[in-house]
Amino acid sequence: MMPWWSWVLIWTGLVLVLLVVLALCAVSLYRKVMALLAEFETLQQLLDEQAAAAEALVAPIPDPESAILRGAAAVERERRLIREDIGERKHARHEARLARGRALIKADPMQYAHLARK
């Protein structure tokens, strides 16, 4: 049987170890929170820069004039220009798809000849 004072020493040691572990965890958590706050500040700066860049890129859109007031000829001319632009973009996409397809179909037979050599 152990004397009573040995139990006091054991429990005192356990409490001290517990306090040291809690202090180490608190210090570690504090460092992580400080690093997180620094990252939040960096993120806030980046977001502010991006917002400023976005504001600079956005041009104010003028109020459109009513088609009735512009007249049929002006509206038709504008519509024709928009349709031509859409057609040109569609044609460019079509040509790009055709070029990619030709590149996939047309293969160089000697492309992997170095693998067959011994």
C-alpha cells in the first residue's frame, strides 16, 4: 500500500502535465489563428485589387435609344451587323473544328518509328 502523500504527488504531476499539454495546445491554436488572420488580410487585399480591376474594365453602358425613334433603316442595319458578326464567329468555330478534325485524322506514320527500332 502506498502512503497518502504519494497519491498527492501523482495527482499533482498529472495535473501539471495536463496544464502543460493544454498550454501547448493553446499556443499552437493561437499561432494557427494568427496565420489564418494573416491569410484573410492577404485575401482581402487580393479581392480589393480584383474589384478595382473589374470596376476599371466595366464601361458604363449608355441607355439604348428606342427602336421606334431610331427608325427602321438604322435598326435593320444594326441587326444585319450583329447577324454578320454572329455568322463570322460561327464560321470561325466551324473552321477550327474542321482543322482539329483534320489534324486528328491525318497522322504521321513515322511518328512512333523510334519505338519500333531495337
